[in-house]
Amino acid sequence: MILREELEKREYEILSPFAEKAAETKGRKYEEAKCQIRTDYQRDRDRIVHSKSFRRLMHKTQVFLAPEGDHFRTRLTHTLEVSQIARTIARSLALNEDLTEAIAMGHDLGHTPFGHNGESFLNERHPGGFKHNLQSLRVVEVLESAGRSIGRGMNLTFEVKDGILNHTGKTNPSTLEGWVVKFSDRIAYINHDIDDALRSGIISEADLPKDCVEVLGQDHRTRISTLVNDIIQNSYGKDHINMGENCSFYMEKLRAYMFDNVYHSKIVKKDEELDKIRNMIFLLYDYYKKNSDELPADASALEEFGIDELVKDHIAGMTDRYALNMFSTLFIPKGWKS
């Protein structure tokens, strides 16, 4: 039997000196007994994967609103692709793969229904604003207790929470593993969103910027391979994670192309459909603010966090179909339903 102490010992033998070691974690908010078999980072990964918030990612939009077809990405499949890319990079750089995987699995737990449009509309309505990385941190620190009796939240390690919080935006992770996830998130969504846009017919192969294709590759797998290998070559044996200037330039150019032609496309997201989603989120927000007794939170949480925070938590945690069902139940007379 390979016990935790042996796994922790092996990390010192095989991992880079710049890798995080489970035995040296900055720890958890609430002290708890160590697992006999798993390291702290492995436990964090397991807690995230077994959470309700993780399961709900299956029914949250990535880019396409209510897509017709089974092959379009969801927030869950995006998470799995980020994890796969991040683990490949971490393994090649001799970084802590368990920590990397835990961060990747948890990075989007706080995402709203209806993708970034849902995030934008909730940010508009909630007095405190809304950012999905901050909400992801709130999920693991407060909302997902999973039957734990010690405090609120999953009680994850500092390094995992730091990576979740800083996977996007201008702030930077404090670990190389967190940096790997930050790069992997962008590599994943640019390339799988191209794949989905091609499948939907929104764009064609010929529409992609030719210089980007020439540098990064002609197809989905080649582009990911190019970017992953570039990061590994530019980061191996170093105390930072980096992408070469050439690949970085063309990846950002491809990202800009996607914003212009897919993410902001009127074909993908018609104004009238976005208006419907905005109105839905606003109406649900106002309803639950007036009817706090229907929120899945106890009186102590209401007193501690306030009504706006709990309403925001509830709506952010909804799946696309749950939001649609609740809107139908609350605002459409039964006689009007088909």
C-alpha cells in the first residue's frame, strides 16, 4: 500500500524545485486530520469533483445559447479540457499535477448560467458586481460544505484557492501550477470554441486568419499541440511559466478574431435572445430579493451575508435549464404553456 507519506516523499524526488509540494502547503482555514492515503491536493481535487457545483457545470452554457446538438461544449466539458491541457503541461515541467488538476477542476465552479452573457447581466444587476472567479472562490470557501461539520465551505488548501481566484484577470497566481491553469484555460476555450463555431457553420476553415493557421496549425489538435509544446519549451527548468512571443502574438490574434466573429456575433447571440436572458436574470433576481424565504439558505446566512449576496449566489448557481424552468414557473401563467 502506498500511503500519503510515501507520495509526499516522492514529490521531493521527482518534481521540479519550483513545484509546490503537498507536504509544504500553506494549509487550510480549518485544521483537520490528514488523510492516510491521499495528499492534501488530491483531497482537494476529490472534494471539487464530488461537489454539486461541479455536477451543475454539465448544464451551463459555454458559448452557444441552447445549442441544437450533443457535441457542443458545456462549462463541464470546457473544465475537463482545461484539466487535460494543464496536466500535460504540468507533467512535462515536473510540476505538481495533483495541485494543477484541483485548480483546473475548480476554476469555473462559480460561473453563471448562459455563459459570459449571464455573467455580464448578473454583474449589471447585483449591487456588488459579479466576476465568476470571485464566485468560484466563494463556492469553495462558503457555499459548498458537502456535509462538513467544520466551518463553511470545502476547506481547501491555500494553493488551490489561490489558483481558482487568479485563473483569469489581472492578478497573478502565486504558484506555477496556477499559472499553468491560467494559460491552459485560454488555450482550451479559444480552440474548442473555434471547433464549435466550425461545427455550427458560423465560420469556415477558410475564414480563420491565414497567418494564425500557418503558425499554430491547420486543425484543432495541431493548434493545441503547438501552444502546449511552446509553453513547455519556454518554461522548462525556470521559475516562471511563459509562452514564446510568436505563439503568444498569434494566439491573441486568434482570440481577437473569435471575439469579433463568434463571441459578439449576431448569428450566435441575437440581440433579442440576449434581451430575453437579461430580462430573465433581472426578473429572477428581483423575485428572490422580495421572496427570501424561497432561497436555499438559512436565516443565519441571510443575517451574515445579506439578501443581495444570497440572491446572487442562487442565480449564479443555476443551470441554464433550471433558470428557464423557474422563470416559466414564476412568470408564465399555466394556461399559456404549451
